[in-house]
Amino acid sequence: MTGPSHAPSGAAPDPERAAELAANLARVEERIAAACAAAGRPREEVTLVVVTKTYPAEDVRALAALGVRQVAENRDQEAAAKAEACADLPLSWHFVGQLQTNKARHVVRYADHVHSVDRDRLVTALSAAATAAGRTLGCLVQVAFDAEAAGRGERGGVAPERVGALADAIAAADGLRMDGLMTVAPLTGRYAGQPRMAFDRLTEISSRLRETHPAATMVSAGMSQDLEDAVAAGATHVRVGTAVLGVRPRLR
């Protein structure tokens, strides 16, 4: 059965699976290094965030043993259980999925960054939850290049025209820190099938945003299939799942 593991904190990962993850991670690191070299960027400018959704806590432990420190999830129930099972590890947790306002209180308990902030009501909910928990939560505005000016994208996110106002709301909210921007390569609209163009546009928006929010330096873009395009465009964080963990969950 799939899902998060509740193995004791000292449980050793399966050696065969650990070796598989090590090989996959090495290949991804090689891709990032090559992309940085091609773009004339230092390797340290790009942070790998491993998306561990649908995979168990044992895999997170194996990745941590390999030096991974940034992990991401997109569903609160799975993320919360996994973060609790891995609480002894030196990890930073990123929430990258669409987030309902009624889940904000749960997410702020374990997440250090939320990449998918896309509406004022969510800013209000996250602020209240972070303040109540005595935490400061890093927030990224999700930019949707398939969104109409007043709407949201197919996979969440706001249109580029709304980024400034939402960033201002985050920066003004108690308990929140405006960290930057995130996007997912769109499936429809002007940039469909053109991830490099979308990522270039995100970098342009980020540059303008830093004129008013100079600390908002995170540019989260690129996944397993298009991380090279993201690095070439200037992404600071790439979110990679399949290339590290595999195409689908392993049966446990």
C-alpha cells in the first residue's frame, strides 16, 4: 500500500531502494550542473527541491541520508503525517499544491514555504494561522500564464497583472514573508508547450517585483521534464519528483 510511513525514526531504508534513489539523484544533480554550466551560472545558485508526494517516509529518510534538505508535498494530509514521521531530520518542507483556506492552520505547523499563494483569502488564512502558531511562513505568489486577468489558472495561480497586489498583501500580513514567485509550465494559452518562454516571463516579472520587494528572490520553476529550461531562464529553485523518485509509487 502507498502513502506515508510511520516507521520508527531509526528505521533504515531498504538498501535496494536507497541505491536506486542515489543513482536517480546523481543523474538529476548532473543535469542541474550541466544546465548551470550552459547558462553560465554557478551551481550553488540553484536549489533542488525534491517532491516526495505519494512516496513514503522511508524514501524521505533515504534522500536525507544522501544530503537532500529541501522536500516538497502537495497534499496536506500526506504532508503532515510524513513531516511528523521525519521530524528528527534536518529538512525544510515546501508546500507546492493548491491549498484550501481551511487547511492553512495545518500547513503552517510543518511547512517552511508555501509556493502556491494565489488569492487574498489564502493570505488572510495563512497569516492568522502563522501568527497563532508563532511562526514566520515564507510565501511565493503562484503565477499562472493561462489565467485571465481576474481569474485563476487551470492548476491555480494568478495572472501576471495581479502579482504586485498579492505580493503587497503578503508583505503586509503578520506572520508571512514575501519570498518570491512560482509557476508551472502551462498546458493551455500563449505559452502552452513553450516552458522556456514561460520561465523567461516569470524571471522578468520577478525582476520587476524585486524593485518593491527586494527580498523576494526565490524563482520556483521547472520540474523533471523541463528543469533545464528553468535553469536557463534564471530559476533559483527547481521542483523535481519523478526524475528522483520514479514514475509512480512503489507498492509497500
